[in-house]
Amino acid sequence: MGADYLRRILTARVYDVAIETDLDPAPNLSRRLGCRVLLKREDTQPVFSFKLRGAYNKMSQLSQDQLAKGVIAASAGNHAQGVALAARQLGCKALIVMPITTPTVKIDAVRQRGAEVVLHGDSYSDAYLHAKSLEKDQGLTFVHPFDDPDVIAGQGTIGLEILRQHADPIDVIFVAVGGGGLIAGVATLVKQLRPETLIIGVQTEDSDAMAQSIEKGERVYLPEVGLFSDGTAVKQVGEETFRLTQKYVDGMLRVDTDAVCAAIKDVYEDTRAIQEPAGALAIAGMKAWVAQHGASRADGSPRTLVAIACGANMNFDRLRFVSERSEIGEQREAVFAVTIPEERGSFKAFCQTLGGLNVTEFNYRISDPRHAHIFLGLQVKDREQAHAIASTLSQAGFHTLDLSDDELAKTHLRHLVGGRSELAENEQLYRFEFPERPGALMTFLSAMNPSWNISLFHYRNHGADYGRILVGLQVPPADQSRFFEFLTRLGYRHWDESKHPAYQLFLSCQNS
């Protein structure tokens, strides 16, 4: 089977539409990590991602009768653009089913290439089921985004180019993983020609279907996936991609959203190009791998690492969120909640304790006659320095919470510090994720008991596929059972933050 894939990759038809992308040095990343970093620039393809390789290789082998009837695909965006471009090149009709949560830039790009777009569901898996139904009804040929030998072979040409472009030893190649088509193709090719090169897959912590499947030895189905990296938000990987990944891939890594944001910034600093979250996944994984395994080989020489920068279809509005979180993802910023005495001279003493540290954020509002609660951001070298700062402040008599890895603090509380109200009786604080589409807020309000009062509401549009909402609801104790029924009926992801220590410090009046 391996030899068959080798033949498929060597004979794949991709260059009618794709280009051989550069393998560029990343000098800033190389210097910071202490090894040689090379970026495979699939973001420079005509559709700004690698997906057109597999789509065109599949479609170029369809019969004239199949092309005459047309093709259908399900995609979060990049595969859709590849299918649309291939359809235009081959002169056939293309119908693309995309999740409602797909970034507008990808939807517009598909339509501009002449394909018809149908929006359905919140994830790729939802769109896939609808596309399979339309396939039967309309007699179209389905072009799978990853679980197809011809698609896998088309993506495998990336591995062939990497080995041709860098004849010297490569220690590790890092690959973003959604459904597994890219890593299956690259790993199958590389492992047969240079078996000593490690292939490492990278996924986000909240969309890790392949990592979980490898760990359990069988394909798993995730009921929910995170949507920040929409290009890899797949609930279940393919049968063939799972088989090939099991056989040829050396390991899987998970990274969080902040690490991805930091990787987007890293690539920008080296290339002046902006990756979408899925496009930066491999770079984030590479950084995590070096932190675990070191930058040098056994003989002391620097490793050579390749990361596939696989896509650049980024919504511009999302950059606001990326910029805000990248410093924390790089571990260059730490945020703290610090309590100091509400008395003359204490602020000066606090600043003296900080010494020459660079303050990135400072939020404070008087709210208590005895204590002042401060939300503090500081520029740091790494997490170890952040822990040391927290310890220094505590030893100086200032109670300190390190919130650098706290989602509630980073997303909401930094914008709401000081908002106590004696009127917020029986307040419960909940964090919600709403689908970012019209009607989501009305669904929430309609489901809510009209006798409950909204005492706090915080939302900021980050250009993501879902909105992060912080809500304070005044619910009488007698209504608790009905409140939990409301949460279940609503169906939105939610977290009870009423006991969160930072909320108690900055917002709650019930424990002040």
C-alpha cells in the first residue's frame, strides 16, 4: 500500500493549478529557538492554502460524465476554494456546503471563483452530512476534503517538494491536523524516502480528534470542537487518514489558542505574511516541541525543523483578538490580580516593589475602604519570571493571583475591573459561547425567565466564529432548579464563574 501511495504522489496532477511553494528560512524564529527553522509556504498558493492540490488531483481524474454533472464538497473554507478553482479550470459546476460559522473572507472567495455556496450547520461535520444528502439528490460527485486516496496523494506532493528543496537532513516536519489529509500525504511520502525524519502532527486542545484517536487506537467522535482554528475543526478524522497516520506519524501535539496567536505573530515577524489559525498550528507545535526536546541534536549541532505554514485565509477582524492574546501566548506578558492596602503611600510602595518591570496594563477603581484591587499586566521573559514576580509581590505583603493562564481574566475581567454594585443581589456569573450569527442573543433572551434580571453583560466581537459572553443574572434561590433547566434547554456552552476568585475581588458585592 505504501508503494501505491508513492506512485500516486509521484504522478499526482497538481501543477495545472498549484505552484511549487518556497521553503523559506525563518531567521527570527531560528534565533529565538536556537535551531534552523524552515517554513513551507503553502499560504502563497493561488487560494492561499494547500487544499487545491488534493482537490484538483481528485477532480482531474473524474470522467467526462462526472464532470458534466458537477461536483459537491463540504468545507470550512480552504478545501472549498480549491474545489471552486479546480472546477473553473476543468469547466464543471461546483456546489459547496460550508458551515454557518465559516469566516466571510472564505465564503466570498469561493463565490468569486464561480462556485455555488450553501451554508449549513456549525461545523464541518454538520456541513458534510448535508452535502452527502445533496450528493444523492442531485447526482453530483462528492470531493472529500481529506479521506480520499487521490486527495491525500495531492497533499503528499508537499512532502516531495520539501525533500527536493532541502537535500540535507531534516530532523522534524510539523504538520497541522484536522481531518488528516495533509499529514497522511506528507508522512506517507517522507517516511518512505527519509524514514529518519520525524513527522509530528499538531492540533488545538479543543479540536484534537486525531490525537485522541491515536491514543485510543480507534477513531473517536467529538461531540463539540473549538472553532478558533476553523480549518482544523473536525469532529471525526477519516478512516484512511487515520490508518496512514497510525502507520507513519511519530507523534501528536496539542496547543492552546494563545500559542496559536503567538505563532501567527512569529510568522508575521519573519515573513510579513499573516497566517490563519490553522496555518500557524504547525509553528505553534514546533515551538512546544523544542521546549520539550531542546534545539540541539545529540552531537550538539542545531536541529533542522520544517513547519508547514498551510493557510492564510484570515478574517481581518480576527486580528484584534490575535494581537491581544499573542503576547500571553509567547509568554511575554503576565497578568495578575493584586490586593494592596487602601491607604496613603501603599501605591508608591507597590510600584517600588515592581522595580524596573514594564507595565502593560493597570486597571483600578476604588471600591473598598480597606483594600484596593488592581488588575496588572507586566511584560516578562517567560512563565518562570511571572511566577517569580507573583512570589515577590506576595512576600512584600501584597496578595497576588497569577491570572496569565486564566480564560475568564484574559477575555473579560480585564475590561470590567471595578464594577461592584450593591444592587446585584443573588447575582450568578456565567460565561457563555454563543454562535456568532444573527438571532443567537434573542435565543438566549427568549429562553430566559422574564423574572430574572441581567445585572452584568460583557461581549466583545473578536472576529471569531463564536462570541464570548459574560453574563450576571439575578436568580432568586427558589428558582435554582428552573435556572439549571434553562441552561440545559439553551444548549450553549457555558461555565459557572460565580466562585471565581478574580470575580470575587473585582465584581461581586456578595463577598466584599
